[in-house]
Amino acid sequence: MKHHTTGRRAAATALLITTAVITGTACGPSTTDTGAQPTRSGSPSPTKPKDAFDGLSGEQISDKARTALGNARSLRFTGSGPDGQGHIYTMDISMDRTGSCRGKITQPDGSALKLIKKTSSVYLNGDEKFWRASLASSKKATSRQVDTIVKAIKGRWIKVDKKTAKAMTRQDFCELSTLVEKIEGDSGAMERGADIERAGRPVAVVYSREGTEVTTVHVAKTGEPYPVEISTTGGGELPSSIVLSEFDEPVDASPPAADQLLDMNKLRR
């Protein structure tokens, strides 16, 4: 029975950590920068194709990007951001409007957590370093219990209990609509910089300043005007940067195979 309680606490600890990461990161992009100095765009070259945003201001381009993002049914975001305590998290997560997601979060100490969420079912797969830190922080497990649990969990997925899964849902865990709202929420007045290329694709650069903090957004000039890169520098904070991709593509939130799942009953013995 003691092992069962410890296992549940480990899952709950994982929930708190991953939820904090996603929430903090979602807030970060609203104050972002590319790392390069924004510059004013000059006259378009007569040899280049017509500018998809010809004559539009930075604010107008930003509005188009917000609309496109708001209509996205799914997306993948990768990048890094501060946790508010001087540390950097990295993440790679795909999510959709149904609340399904799949991805990986790497914490400042280098420990990593993979996660899958499909409606109300949540699965976690942490590396040894992650589970040891999570169990140690619960302060309810002896070192022998930690060793036993880590050995049983290592390399396996666990399905969190219904109470923890419900708590994750209440906190908008893996909710695309919540992420979009946070990205859209606080961009400030946007100006247009010089167009550039990212991954071989032309993008418009729009930016805003608030004190020493610079927010820069790269907006796709081909296809839908999605914001494809958002980052921040300055303002006395660590830089953050995310790349948005795979818009409207299906998110594979299939549960782990049975032989990859740990039977939690084994931890109760």
C-alpha cells in the first residue's frame, strides 16, 4: 500500500512540473524576439515576386497572423523558455483542439519527460533522473523505495490515475485554445522589419518594443499567414524562443503499446 501511495505521488509531481512548464512557456511567446536586430524593410526588389504583404503595416500583418493562428486545428511547438527562476526548459509538443497532445519536455537539470494525452487519458514516461527527482521531492519515499520504483518504471510508460488526469484537464493541460489565447494576448503595437527566410521559406518580420524587451514574430508569406517563429530577448529575463509548425496536421495521441505500459499494481506489492 505504501508503494501505491508513492507511485501516485510521483505521477502527481510529474503533473505539477509539466503543467508549470507548458503554462510558463505559453505565456513566454507573447514577449518574444528572434535574437537579430529588427530593421526597417526597404523597397522591394523589382526582380522578386510580389510581396504577399505588400503595403501592409506590421500591425496588419500581425492581425493576419493572429487570425490564422486562431483558426488552426492543431500545431507543433518546439523551443525553450525560462521558468521564472533563472532556469530554461525545452519542449517539443504537438497538440490539437480536442485536448490531445504528445511530446517531450526537458527540464533545467537535464531530466526529461515524455507525455501523451488523449481526452481524459494521460500517460507519462520519464527518464531515471526525472523520476528520482520527482520521488525525492515528494519526501514520502525512502531511498530503498525510490530505487525499487525507479527500477520498475525505468523506460516504461505509466497511466496516471483518474484524479490526476482530471486535475490536468482542469488546468488546461495541453489545450491548444489556451496556448493560442496566451500567444495572442499581449503583443503590443507591431512594426514591420526586413523580410528574411526561415527553413527556405520567405517570412515577414514584425516586432514591438517595451523598454529593453523586444518581441519579434516571423509570419509565413506563403500559404496561410501563420506565425512560424516567436522569441524574446531583453527585459532583464532569459531569452525564450519557439517555432510553430505542422499546422492542421493530425496529432498522434495513440496510447503506448501494452508491453510498454507499467502495471501500477506491481508497485503496490
